Amino acid sequence: MEPPRLSRAALAGLAPALRPAVDPRDLRARVVHFGLGAFHRAHQAVYTEHAAARSGEPWGIAAVAPRSAETARALRAQDCLYSLAELRPEGEVRRVVGSVVAALAMGPDAGAVDALLADPDVTVVTLTVTEKGYHRSPATGGLDLTAAPVAADLAAPPDGPLTTVVGRLAAGLAARTRADAPPLTVVSCDNMADNGAVLGRVVRDFVRASAWPDRETVLERLASAVSFPATVVDRIVPATGEGDLAAARAALGVRDALPVSGEPYRQWVLEDSFAAPRPRWETDGALFVPDVAPYQLTKLRLLNGSHSLLAHLGLAAGHGTVADAMATGWGETAVRALCAEVAPTLPAGGPDPARYAGDLVLRFRNPAMRHLLRQIGSDASLKITERWLPALRTLRARGTATPVLELALAAWAYGTRPGGPALPDPAAGALAACWDRAGRPADTVRALLCRVGAADLAEDTALTGAVADRLPALRAGRVEL
């Protein structure tokens, strides 16, 4: 006989240690979040729940799924409850999270989403939509107005459907302006340098390119009453599998269709420039600072950079998870070597790079984590432009040797070949086509770099030659540091 589904009614039957830190009935939607994925549910939702519990303030989250209406429906069927397992080396610790009070699908529930964005009670919007959700132009860094989804949103009638988060958010902020609602803070939680400034720019670009007669008024209001602080988020959250569903059922005694898991470590650093009231996330360890750049670049270039390195090297060598890659003879060496190579490009005021690298080794080795290399390696054409290429440019300009980044690029390049691991990537077809061109391996590397907006690096013949020279070993399944 099937156990009952997780719900508010089922909470009373759970052991106290398994219940949410706050009664979800005491919360109301004061935060809107775009991106109903596992990371948000294992990170910002946890900070918000603890902030509500410790402050006594009713900070609930209305979560919006940009694409998957099914995820929103599944969460609503559980009264927006789900369980989170903290994967410790000695075993998991699980409990139910109750900070999400509404789950919406951006398309079908557009009216409700717009109403929330204009609601005076909502003072914070957060986003985890991945790099590709911003539709940035590789040439300008602003909104790519030629991207088909963006162009379609701009051409949509006033009450027509919008498919991009940027368009939906811009329209909601415009509606908030027209309603003369109070100020609002919009918080990007995606892994991009200057993520707050990036988000603010693409939203303003959308408004500026719109046909709205009051677009200048909306732009003025954005400048005066909406802030876009930069942030750094950190927690390794593996993709959920069938084993997680079974583990949740065994621990809770009820069916949880949307469990998530994460490592014990989590971090949130935020620029202290909020335009409106917010949850007291600092009560759960969030750090508010005047400038997040040192933390942001350290995380992007060391943690995210190492993750991408392990993903592409590990896949080339036939491994499946981060822990598998770390169990090889080269895993720890690769992480420490990349951190040492990139450390000179980091600004002062952030974590100590050597100590940070040591912490990464311990985190990546956690045997309880099953973080798939394919998950990390997806959308690499977007990720490496943030994680590797800026540091590579800085080091090459200084005349500094870059052997680890060259190996990283070779592993990524090798994975883009026809017949490779077929990782999800918006540029997968165009990258694979680079291999069809006649010429030397260095020419293929040059074409790949041009395709990801790195024409300057493509012209560095010493770099493209060094990357190409690494390909034969990777083809043989060897990682040579």
C-alpha cells in the first residue's frame, strides 16, 4: 500500500526533527523567486525559512518555474513542501522545508506572477535561472535582442505570452511602476561575475527596446526604486535521482516527489544595497558586505572553475561523479594546481586562495555526494566564459604560463566533438561543426574559441597550439598534469 503524499496534513505525523523550522501556515508570499530548481530549494529557501523562524516575520516564497509547469504542479500537490537531505560523510540528515508557500508556472500563471510583482507586500525578487536565462550578447554583454525568445517577447502584444524570465520580470516591474508600488530589490543568485549589474542591464535593455509608451518612466523608476545587488551563492546540490526518492520515503514515511540534497557547506554573500525590507538572512549566516567582488571571483574562478575542470577531465577519462574524479591520482592535484594558477588574478579582500583550495578538496571528496560530472559540464559554452576565460586573459596578458587552463580548455574542446558525451549546451551543434572543418587541431581550437566569443584568445597561436597538443592524451583517456 502506497504511503500518503507529503502535505501540511502529514506534518503532524512526522517526528519533530523532520518538520519545517517554521509553520508554513504562518507565512505569506513576500519573496518571489524565478527558478524552481533544486539549488534554490536547497539554498535560498533554507536561508529564508530560518530567517522567518528566528525573526518571527512571515517571509514566505512564491516560486515561479520558468519552463516546467509539471514541477510547479507537483510542488502544489504537496502543499509546496519538500524534503532536504544534508549529505554528510557519516550519513544524511533530512527534514522538510516549509518556506515556499506558492508554486507557479510562468506561462500558465502569468497573471498571478504579474500580480505578485506589483504587490506592495512583495519586496524581494530572487533568481536562479542559470547563465543562459539572461540571454546576454557575447559581443556587448547586454541583452541579445536578436535571440529568438527575446525578439518574440518584445513583439508580443501587451497581454500576450512572455517566455523569457527577463521579459516577464521587466513587464512585472513596469506594472509595479504603473501601480506606484513601493521599492523592490531584485537579487540574482546565478554564477556570473557582477551578476547584479548584469541582471539590471538586461532588464533595462528589455524595457528600452520595448514598444511601451511609458518606457522612459519605467526606466526612471528602475533607477530610483529598484536595486540589483550582487551576490555569491555556494552549495553543491546534486541532481535528484530515483535513489533520492526512495531515501526520502524511507526517512519520512510519506511520498516526496521533489526531494533535494546538498552538501553540509553553504554560503551566501550579498552586496548590502537593498532598496526595501528583506528577510534577516544574516541570522542564518548570510554575509552582507559593501563589495562582493573578491568573494564572487574567488568562488567563480576557484570553486566553479575547478568544478568545470573536474567535469571535463573526468568525462574524458571515463568517470561519472566529482568524488570519482577526486579518487583518481590526478583529482586533488588538478584542483590545487588550478587554484594556484588562477589565484594571482583575484582581488584582495577575499578568502585565502590556498586555504580555499584545501576546503574544496575536502568538499569534493565527500563520499556521500553523487554530483554528476554531466550536470556540471552542461551549458559549458556559457560557463567557461565566466569561470576560465577572464583569468586566462589576465594571465596571458601578463606573460604568465597557463598550463592548467590550457589542459582545461583541451578537455572542454575534446568533449564538444561529434560523438562526444553529448552534454546539453545551447551551442552544441555549432561547436560540433567546428570539428568538421579541414585543418590542424589548432584550427579547431581556434574555431571553438571564436564560437564562445573569445576571438582574442583564438588569435593567440601559442595558446591554441598548446591546447591542441593536449588532445592526444585526452583521446587516450589520460590526464597529464
